[in-house]
Amino acid sequence: MSGSPSADREPGTRGLLSRIWSVLALPVTVTVLAVLLGAAIILVSELLVPGKTFDWFLPLTAYGALVEGAVGGPDAIVSTLVNTTPLVFGGLAVGFGFKAGLFNIGAQGQFLVGALGAVIVGVWLADAPAVVAIPASALAGFIAGGLWGFVPGFLKAVSGAHEVVSTIMMNYIAVQLLAALVSGPLKVPRSPSPITYDVGNAAFPILLGRNGHLGILLAFLAALFVWWLLFRTTWGFEVRAVGANPDASRYAGMRPRLITIATMTFSGALAGLAGTSVLLGVTHSMTSSFGTTVGFDSIAVALLARSHPLVTIPAALLFGAMRAGAGLMQIRAQIPVELVDVLQAVIPLFLVASPVLRRVLGAAAPAGIGGVPASRGLATKVAA
């Protein structure tokens, strides 16, 4: 005779909590360690300022202002979401490549080229109805980023060129291509500095507050789509199988070279949407120095999320909140906004030390960093 229903549910509840902790343990731990290191940096920097009264509670003041600037009101929350949007797209782009065992370090270049494609079509359709201009411009950014990702994927599949090297080189080409086009054929005539025309009706509509644009919704929908693609479709299984072991997947009848090209193309397209969301949702035009750190921050987001599409959302929210609250932190605590860059940079550093952290935590987590297998096993290991 079975025990009581509550007794039967208890092991299941413990198992669920254990699985949740196994997913969250590493990201939560490295985030806490980064915050503690940031507090130490703040205190040490206090000692370097001559004649200034030492304040033991300055880290609390700084972090309090950071949190208030990120979630302290409706406008702050919307600002956090706006900063989060390109990071979701970028984190999905890098994480999708990780799932296939590919290190897409070219998200920054794909971000720029995606924005470039969106601004070209957006300016061309600036006076067209929004229902036509917006989808066309977003699709242009998606395709442009995909084409920029296709090149290193093709080189990897055909010649074996390592994607890290080729994507880094593509980043430099993207920067110079953007500067050349914006300073040349796309420049507004007689403007004092190189800048394109406004995208007009192609701009994303505002859905929340003062600047909460349509891209916020699209980013969350993209995370759900990528999750479905990876874990509910045959192609998603093949991507994960090739990432686990290309030799075993080839023996099973898959085509790793074709999957490599398709994965890098789709990864680049997602990164292109990151640039598109900034262009159509925030700036509406482009200068020759257009660009942010989103492409590189996306790598940290993907690592923190361990390449899981749904976990990418809270990871991106964390980074977006830091960006949104940095200004108020500087005003209230006189702490430079560059501290946020330090915090975001040390998170991947702690992730590299994840094997040591796992031993300390005793947490069950997949081998490797950010969901990239440390040693390739059978393709069936990624079927779950």
C-alpha cells in the first residue's frame, strides 16, 4: 500500500528543487562573487583618493543606487527592458552557436551589419506605411546578420578555418564597412558629421512608457522560438548532436558541415536582430561610430545562461539592469559607470573557474563552460 499523497509528493518536490538549483547554482554564485569583488574594488579605490573620508558603507550606497536606477520606478524598469532587448538577441545568437560546439565571437560584427541592413531598408521605406516598413527593415537586419554569420560558417565547413579567428576578423571588417557606408553613400548631404537619414515609419512603435519599443516583445518571443527550435525540432536535435560529437552524428547520417553553416548563419541572423532592435527601437539613425558593447556582452550573457534560451532572459535582464542603473550609481555614490563593465567582465572570469566552484558547491552541472561540452561524447547525450 502506498504512503500518503504528501509523502509521495515530497521526493518529487525535492527532485524538482534539486534540478532548479543545479541550473541556478553556478550563475547565482558567480554573480554574487562579482558583486563582492566590485565592493572590494570600491573600497580599495576609496583609499586611493587623498583627503577623502573612508566610508565602509559606500558599496551599499552604490549598489542601492544601482538597483534603484534599474527597478526603482516604471521608467527605470522600462529602461532596463530596453537595455535588455539587444542582449537577449545577442545571448541567443552566441548560445545557439555554443550548442553546436561553435564559438561565435563575431556577434559584434553581426550586430553592426544587422543594424546597417535595417537602416538601409528603413531609410528607403521611411515614408511607407509602418505595417510594410517595420517588417521589411527588421527582415533586412535579420538577413544581413545571417549573411555575415554565413561567411565564417562556410569557411569552417569547407576549409576548417577556426570560427574564432574568422569571426574576429569579420568584426573588424564590419566596423570599417559601416564607417565607409555611413560616411559615403548613406550620409545626409551637408551634415556636419556623418549620419544617415531617420528611418521614419520603420521605427518600432512605443509600447511601454517613454521608450519601451516593440523590440522588447520580439526579444522574449525569440527566446521562446529558439527554445522550441533547439528542444522540439529535428534540426535542433541535430545541432545539439553535432555539438556533442560531430563524428558520431556523421555516423548517424547527419551532415555536420551543412549544420555548421546553417548554425552560424542563424546565429548571425539573431545577432543582426540585436543591432536591428537598437537601430529601429532606440537611435532611428546611424552614425559612422555607431556601436555598443552588446556584441561582446552577449558572450557573457550566453555563458551565464549556460546557453539555455530561456535562461538567457534573466541573464540578459541582469546585464540590462546594470546598464540602466549605472548612471544613478555614478550620481549618488560618485562611482564611475565603468564599474558595471568590471562586474560584467569578471562574471565570465568566474565562469572559467566553474569546475572549482562546482566542487565547492557540490552542484550537479554539465561539464564545460556555458553549455559547451568540455569533452565531446555521444550525440545521444544531448537528446534530453
